[in-house]
Amino acid sequence: MSKGRMIGRFGVDLAAGSFLGDTRIRLLEAIELTGSISQAAREVPLSYKAAWDAVDAMNNLAEQPLVERAVGGKNGGGTQLTDYGRRVVTLYRAMEAEYQQALDRVTASLSNADAADPQALRRLMRSVGVTPSARNQFVGPVTTLRAGEVTFEVGIRFDGMNEIVAQVSREGAEQLQLGIGRELHAWVNSSAVILMIDEKLRISARNQLWGTVSRIHEGPVAVDVVLALPAGRTVSALITRESLRELGLTEGMRACAVFKASSVTLCSFD
């Protein structure tokens, strides 16, 4: 007796984490249709914050931004897909159809064998992939490499203007097989990021990424502040309500995300 058709849930994961899935694609399609992140979030449905978090993650992991803010227009602007974003959605839907056809063929083949267990295949497919919890995820080649007595200082260029510096032990450097041009993934927890607005202030932290405050989400305990960086990337910081008041942060203000090199986790998946 047939147990029914196995329906595949197609997704595209980069080594740095989850990139595209059904929810994110439906969000992108809704943005294209409505021109509004808030309306698109209601269509999926997602919370407004979750929708922007997903957009930030996709823009940070992709070679080019998929979503951008629109300026002007009869409604004073909004949110829209880039040409690259539209191509990604089209490619995803085509790959999704091919994936389902392949899954149908595999399921049919397995059902012909007495020992075959389609559920085992499903469990295996679900177990594949790594999704890090860090909000800030960047990918790029090693551009600088300095060896110290105990540690290595590693610079990773993740866009045309910004570089992240990480500090790793000699053992870690050997495991990563560090070298100029090697692609690495850098993860930074939002709680490790502090914000400053004084451009004259001099601090020792190696990583200082200047951008514009694009969103402020006040939660019951902490405040999530997202800075828009050049080239469409973003960085998120979790700060206290007191810090928000002291800094006087508002959307559109220029600010700097600061974090230590020791707060950066590096990983390679090849």
C-alpha cells in the first residue's frame, strides 16, 4: 500500500548558514509584488523584525544585495528586489521544480526494494546543513595575515570597502590552512558588538565598521540596532535601553559597530 508522495522542502544553504528556503523566497516574491517590507511580512506571514532579519541575512551572504530600499515614488519610497534578487528567485523556483522531480524518481526507486525506507532518506536530508546562531555572518577571502608568537591576525575582505580582523591560535591557523586568498566565513554575535557615534574617539578594538542606523527594534530586555554598511551589507548590535538613550540613536544616524578581533569566529568548509 502506498504511503503517499514524499514532498521535498528545497533549500539553498551556504557554508556560512541557511541562505534560501521557501519562507525567504515567498518573502522576496511578496516584496516584489507589494514594494513594502511590512506588507510582504504580513503576506508570508512573518513579524516585521523577522522579515528584516531574513533580508539582512540574505544580503550579507549573497555576492550582491537581493533587496534594496527604493527612494522616491508616489508613496515616498519602499523596498524592492534588485535585478540580482529577481534572478535568484527565478533560479530558485526552477531548481525547486527539478528537485521535486528528482525526489519523485528516488522515492519510486526506493519503493521497489523491500528494504528501502523513504523515511530514512527524509531523516538524512533533514540532518544535512549547519545553521550558526550568530546574527552577523560575513564571507570573503583572506587579504592580510600576520603571525605573532602565540596567535595569528587574519583580515577578511567581505566587500569592496570593509575588512574584518580575527585573531586565531596557531593551532587554529593550521586547522584552517590559512593563506592569502583563502575564502573564510566570519561569525560575530550581536551581543559582542558595541556602538559608538563619536568619530574622534580612539579605541583599541580592531574592528570598526561605520554605517547608518537602518532599524531599531526595542525588545523587553535589549535593543537590536542594525547598521547599513556600504555595498548593501549590514551589522547588528544588541545594546541596552540605557545605551540607546545615552547615544541618542535614531534611524538615519551615522554610527560605528565595534568588536574585538577575539570575538570573531572563523570557519572554512572546503
